[in-house]
Amino acid sequence: MVQPKTDTLEMYYPMAPIAIIRSCFSTRNGTPRQPLVVPLARARLMFDTARVPPASLEGLEAYSHCWIIYVFHLNTDLDKLWKHPSRSKLKAKVRVPRLKGEKMGLFATRSPHRPCPIGLTVAKVESVEGNIVLLSGVDLVDGTPVLDVKPYLPYCDSIEEAVVPHWVKMDDLLAVASVDFSDNFLTTLTNCWSAMDKRKSLYTSPEEFQKLIKQVLKWDIRSVSQRTQNEESADETNDEHVSGDVCRDVIYHLNLEGLDVTYRITSNSNVLVEAVTISSNINIPPN
């Protein structure tokens, strides 16, 4: 008598990246938590021609959007997850930013820390040139390995009667009151811009790049722990009868295309972008 197989969960499926993302987001910090919330967030999806012939992309330019299946390659627990899965200690519940750090079941969230570190996102297709797809509205960090790309089909991918929990729709909890720039910010940005390699940039001018910064920072990109610390500090300030709109001493960093943007955020959720410098790990082309 043939016994049915019961060990299918022990099977492994060979997968390897077919493309890589070259994004404006140099680090995880500042990368949007969801797609399309930052329209100016651009990326080049660069396919490996040894694995994917450029002809495979023919027709993709006719779609406005596409799905991207990728790997959360910067997860801090990847090594244990892949090499020692029994010791990975996967968390059943994760802290949710919209719930101010309260926990929710892993599969009710889009946390990157998953049993299989695979992500799914949608992006706007701007153009297709050879083996490169120019995207916008991305929430992908630079260097992200891509496993597959599929066209977005509104007639079956968009569900009008879909229902989500109330907390998912509470975007106002992450929205900031305003984003302002210091008086000399654009001048400093222009000086940095002139020293950068324009051929690698996804943007055409310092002014356009400043608009990107504003779009990214209009949502509170800080982690739950950072926001909690800031709120506690604000409470202490109010207890001391000091104006609650005074900028805190904490300086935050946003790294876009190798430019280090520093900003502060007040207890009233006003963002002040103060300065921009070229990151130390970026090579400046010779004159």
C-alpha cells in the first residue's frame, strides 16, 4: 500500500534573483512602509540578461503598474532564518506603527520579518529600455533582489468590496503637521548636487530632489521606539512648562542617493529639514 507523503513542508524550492533594484533609498530608514505614498520615489529595475533576455520585457511598457516580488535582504535575522531555522525564534506578533507600537499577529501585517522573507509591492511603470524598467512610487531600498515581476491587472487585482481593519486606515497617526526647510538648505543641496555623479541619479535637479525629500518626510518615518522616546521627552518638556513647539535635541537622518539629510521633529509633529551633506561612503567623481 502506498503511503501518502506528509513531509511536503520539508521540501525546498530553488530560487535566485533575476533582477536588482537601484533605488533612491540608500538605507532602510526612510524607505516608505507602503508603495505609491511617495510618487517621486524612483528606482531602476535592472534585469540580469544572463538569466532574463531583454525580449522578456516586451509589452510591459503598455501597463501602468506592475507587481514586484522581492527578498527582504536586509533583515537582521536572515542568517539564523536560513542556516538555523529552529533557532530563528520567529515572533508570532509584531509591533504596528499605526497602533503606536501595539502588537498584532504577524500575518495580519506587512512586517518584513516573516518565515519566508518575501515581499510583494506594486509600482508605477514609467518606461522600459532594454533590460531596465524605470519605476516610480516604490517602497524598495537600493540593492533589493527581485524574484519576479507581474503586470498589474485592475479587473482582478483590485477588489472593490475588500474590507480591512480600522487601524489600517488610520494614516493620520503617521502624517506630520508640516515639512519646512532651513533658509540655506536649497543652496547647500545645490552645492552637493554639483559634486555628485548625475549619470547615476534618478532626478534632474536639486529642486526636484527637494520635492522628493518633502514627500518622504510628510509621513513620520521614525521607528516606534524613536517616536516613543520623542513623546516621552516632549512630556518632560511640558512638565517643565517649556513651549511644546521647541525642536528637540534629537537629530534624525534620511539617506537618499548617497546624500545625508538631517532633520528635527517637534512635539507638535512639525519637521524642520536642516542640512544635507554627501555621505562619507559615496565616491565623488574627479573634476
